[in-house]
Amino acid sequence: QLQLQESGPGLVKPSETLSLTCTVSGGSISSDSNYWGWIRQPPGKGLEWIAIINNSGTTYNNPSLKNRVTISVDTSKIQFSLTLSSVTAADTAVYYCVRYSSSLGCFDPWGQGTLVTVSS
Amino acid sequence: DIQMTQSPSSVSASVGDRVTITCRASQGIRSWLVWYQQKPGKAPKILISVASSLHSGVPSRFSGSGSGTDFTLTISTLQPEDFATYYCQQASSFPLTFGGGTKVEIK
């Protein structure tokens, strides 16, 4: 059974860069029909898609994050990563790593999520 | 961007009730609509993809319908474990977008 697990700092200072890694277990990261990505949820609010990437390096980003996002995949480590630059308090959220099926248009499974707080 | 509008934002219901949640897209998305369930402190879980296809392991009391701009999620007989927040998501075009959520609460 495919499982995803986020890791990274829980506290980031304003103007700095948030970096998260997702480790995939129980399956391959190399399927061409799958993308790997990130979704976030500010406390008490709804879901916001951030970005996805496939094993060929094709990426799609949410323009609302104004080029602050970098997503990458390391197939040898079965990991993918997110960096978000110039963070502010508005970037405080639970960050989920996900698999995106391009054939069904859905996110499944999801990691358990990791809370990242932006504060000095 | 395609805006997804869910209604109601919350609904109070009793065990055994039939509950219907609506999701409207700001432009046509054919059947590229997904439904998720989220319980407090947990990650969302997929219920339905391509508007009406029940995900493996999801109880048959959940059903989805619609195409174009108007979609519904129906819980035929509400169970205690169904009290949660439900989100729709469109997969027709980037950026992928979610509805604002519908919280199903105990009456």
C-alpha cells in the first residue's frame, strides 16, 4: 500500500525559505501516469493546491504563489520536495504531500500532513 | 482560474438522514470532479472521482452525479462516521482548485 510521509521544519522565519520533503513507501515513484505534489491548508480553512511534478520533471505550479515555489523529485531516493521562498505568516498551514493521478484527476493517497508555522 | 462553489457551507443532520451537497464550477468541467472527506486533524480521503465513480473501499451510501458545471454528492443514509467536512475539486484545468468545503454536523 502506497504511503507518503512529510518531513521538514515546523517553524520558519518570515522572509526565509520553507523546505519540505515527502518520502514514498510501498510503491514506485516512476510511473508516467502519476504526478507527485503538495497541497496546503491554513488552520481552520480550505485546501489550496500548490504544485505537482512527474518523474520526467514536468511540473505544474499554482500561479497564485507567484513563482515562489520549486518542486523536485529524486527517483533514486523515492522522495520529492517542495521549497517555498519569501514566506510570510500567510504561508502558515498544514502541508500535505500527495500523489496525483492524471488519468482520474484526483489526489490519492495523502500524507498525514505537517504543520509549518511562519513566525519570528 | 475555475472557481468551485459549494453549498451549503454547513448542514446539520441526524443519523439516518439523506444529505445532499452541491458543487458548482464557474465554467464547464465536463466530468472532471472529485469529492473528498476530511475529519478533524486528518488528511482528506478520496470518495469519488470523475463525478460519479466511487473509489475502492468507499461505502455505497455515497454517490456523486453531475456534469458540466453542476455536481452533487449524496449520502443516502447518514452514519455516525460520516460527520466530517466534504470538499469538491476540479481537474479540468490548471490551477487545480477546491471548493470551500461543506461541514456535516450532528443535529
